[in-house]
Amino acid sequence: MSTAAPRAPVPFGQYRLIDRLAVGGMAELFLAQQSGPDGFEKPVVIKRIRPHLSRQSAFVRMFLNEARLAAQLNHPNIVQIHDLGKVGDSYYIGMEYLFGRDMRRVVPKAESLGIPFPMVYALKIASSVCEGLYYAHQKVDLYGSPLNIVHRDVTPENIFVCFDGTVKVLDFGIAKAANRVEQTRAGELRGKLSYLSPEQCLGKPLDHRSDIFSLGSVLYEWLTGFKLFTGESDVAVMRSIVDGKVYAPSYFRADIPEPVEAILMKALERDRDKRYPTAWHFQQDLDRFLNTYDFTPSSLHLSNFLKQLFLDELEEEQRRLKPQEPAPFSAPAPTTQPELESVLPVEEPSGSERIVAVPVTAAQLESLEALARKHGVPVGKMVGELLSVWLKYR
């Protein structure tokens, strides 16, 4: 969901930024619209590097490395990256817009409605995640050399279920490839602590079996309702992962079938040599159980279940994809300086490529866009002509 009320679309290269979805430590996410000939429009998500980091070369390199790596992954169970670009000083990634919810929100939503999250849906989602992870783990470059990709952040918030029943793995942004330019410093831990593998906590070299352990932790939580590894501090959580007792899921939920318990305990082996050797083997056991169970859910079943959970939010979600047209031009009264709500990057009148951040209100931004559209000129160029006046009287 948005972190603020929707505003008028802001031009950004070939896109229009409709709404800000989230802000992270390195980047911010926007719901955007991509336009083309003959009225073509397509919703996309823009991941843009944070403005204060755009001039720090180390962060820019990390951002570009993420984009180059993720762009090589083309699989139905992985979010698709389709564009990498730069507007002004801002680097961005354009990715497919997903209409649905991540699992960090799905399970609590079901609980809030008094609906225990069905075991078969948890297993089906985990199976799809395995399929996406296996594809990434086995990915090779154009010359056939393994990329040795490890996601390293398999958590509920990075597992997304679309309203059509499709499951997507998100954010390979901290994945590690052997040929990655920007190497992680020795001993540096990334990822959400409760879902780290033992080898991550110990700072050991990682392979794909680390993701298998993390997915096992996530699935354990979905099935039992309890987070597997907790503690009063970060150190306590990591100590629990490395040395703590892993209770069989039936300890918390007696109706969990023995085959499911065996699958979980194998994925959660602390010795990675005893875990599933690949995500494909993990998936095969999950699918084998589902195929013999009383009810085997399809993507349609999962879709209907999700739509029922978020029925109260679907209309709002669809409304955000149809932003209203900007209001007609109305010159702001030249009295007191209004509270600044946004900044608009524009070209300087001199025609140089340097970008200037001009403070404007949301109402002023709408008016400027309407005026630019009326005269058939880019909003940045039009505002550039007015910039000298603004600089003179600011």
C-alpha cells in the first residue's frame, strides 16, 4: 500500500510516477505508468535509487549490479526486470507490476479474519518458490559459466502471491554471484535475521542450500503459526539458529501430517550436507505429498482464496491504477511561500545537462503539467524557461 495519499502523476523519463509504494535504505519504489503509441499504457513498478545516494559511487555500483543480475532471470516465479535507465541523476530499475500481496501480509490477514491459513496453500506456495529458486540457482551466463546465484533473503515479504494465483520471488537485490563486481565484505550479514541459515550467521561461504534452509524456516512459520528462531537480541536470534533446538512442527500443531514434518525437518538440517541437495528435490517432495492429499489446490483455488481475503482492498488497488487527470491551470497566489510537498527535476534554461531540484506544491505541479500538455511541450522544458524567474525572486 502507499505511504501517502496519491498525487498527480509526475513525469519520469518514459514513465509517469503515480504513487510511492515503499522506501528502503537504498531505494524507493513507485507505482508508475508506461505510455506508448496509440494510447498504450501499462502499469509498472519503478525502483529508484535514493536521491542522497545517487552521487555515491559505491551505492550506484551496488544498484547497477543488482539490476544486471536480476535482468538475467526470466522465470514465471520470479519478478521480471525489463528496464534499467537513468533520468537526470537518478538511476532506476523498471519491473513488472504485480497485482497481489506478499506473504508478510497474507497470513496475518487470514488470522485477523479468523481463518487459519490452510496447510495445502502454504505447501503450494512453497513449491512455487522452490521452482523459482531452482531456476536462479542453476542459471548460467551466455558462455555457460554458472552464475552461482544465492538469493540470501528468502522471507515472507519477498514471497508474493498475485491475485491470479501466481507466486513470485522478489528482490534478488542482495543475491551473490561469483562474478559479481561488488563483493560483500567478509563477515557482513544481510537478510532478515530470523530467516538466516546457520552458515549465514557464521559468516561462511554460501551456496543454494542456504536458501533451502531459509524457505524451510518460512514454511515452518506458515504451518505452525510460530516463528522458528527468536531472541531478545540479534545475537540471541543468531545463537538460536546455530545452536538452538528445532522442535518438530507437530509439537505446536498436532494435525500436521508426518510426511510434511519430515520434509520440513530435512530442509532445516543445520548440516547443509544433510539438507535437500537442490530446491528441485525440495519441490518434488512437496508436490508428491500434495498429489496424494485429499485436496490438491490449483492456482485458481489460491486466486479465489486471496481475493476473498483482500476483498475490502481490491477496489482501492484498482483505483490507484487509474490516476485522475491533473486539474486545469491555476496560477498560485504570490503571497506567502507555501509548504513544499515535492521537488520537480527540470532542465536549466542554459540547456546544460545539470539537474536542478525546484520546490513545488502538489497543486502547482498539477497546474504545470496541465499547461505543458496544453502547449505540447515537456514539463521539464517548460519549467526550465520559468526557472530564471524563480531563481531571481526566490
